[in-house]
Amino acid sequence: MRFVIFGPPGAGKGTQAAVLSQQLSIAHISTGEIFRSAIEYKTPLGLEAKAYLDAGKLVPDEVTNGIIREALKIPSCKNGFILDGFPRTIAQAERLDLMLADMSLRLDCVVNLVVEEEEIIERLLKRGRADDSRETISTRLRVYRQSTEPLIEHYRAKGLLVDVHGIGEVDDITRAIRSVLVP
Ligand code: AMP
């Protein structure tokens, strides 16, 4: 199983991807986690990415695409993978298709976690991550609407998108996702 978990910031992508990767024994690739860990260890990638994460802006596509290209090569991806936080732009989605085609692979589906905006803002303020200040949240939501949301129609047109309502108990949402993964 190879799929993207998609949704606005605070939709619960990371939480669901972590549970599902355990349950399905597939890799969980989170670009946000890769950036945060690079920042923590002050690697060259971290130094480059920090300003973007702090501001709530997207790290440039060349950098992010390179990370995914490497991540897809790790052995734990053999069984399948969940992409969490990638792609976030149409250009990234197009690169992803090319990378997968090079490996004779393709996405099985894109799970769109649907959560209303008021709920999202409340969740993010509670979460209290470094980039969860009011100002950064509003930038991230704007970036989501401008650059990322168009991917919904992009993947819907390809017949890959499945909507799952992302409000409620974590377990119930996991079950809802699993039921659309294996119809
Ligand atoms: P996330 O943990 O997915 O909310 O991502 C946190 C931050 O990492 C984002 O606000 C961006 O600055 C950066 N980031 C994560 N994924 C991407 C991506 N696919 N493209 C560009 N920037 C990203």
C-alpha cells in the first residue's frame, strides 16, 4: 500500500500516519519531521530549512523533492509507505509521479482528511509546536489554501482522492481510513 495522507495543518495527518504505519507495517515518511530533526541536529539541511519552518512557509521544492527521492530508497519502503506532508504543491506532485514511475511504482490513493478551519486553529494552538504561534498558523493556513489545496482537485481528477472526515476519536478516524484503503 502506497498512499498520501493529505489535509490542512492540524488535520491529524501525523497522528494517523504513525498509527497506520504500525498497523500496516509500512514506512511513514513525514517531510515536516525530517526538517524538524535536521533543525534539531543543525545539519546543513536544517540550517537551510529553519527560516522557512519558523515563518510557516514552504521549503523550496528542489530541497523537499530531494529529501523524498532519498527517503523512497530506504529499505523499509519496500513494503509500502505513507507520505505525510508531501506533496504540498502541484509541482511536488508531478515530481513524485516521475520518481515513482522511475521505480515502476504508483500511488494507490490520497486520503484527504477533512477538518473545518475553526477546529484546526483550536487544535494547533493547543498543540504548541514551535511553529504553532498565532502568526505562523495564519501563514501556514494561507500557504495551504494557495499552494496545497489545489492538489485536492488534481488528485480527484486522477481518481485517487478519498475524503475522510477527520473529527472525532483517533481510533474511529483510523478505522475510517482503513475502510477506504481496502474497500
Ligand atoms: P508539517 O509537519 O507537515 O506541518 O510541516 C512543517 C513545516 O515543514 C511546514 O510548515 C513547511 O515549512 C515544511 N514542510 C513540510 N513538508 C513540506 C513540503 N512538502 N514542502 C515544503 N515545505 C514543507
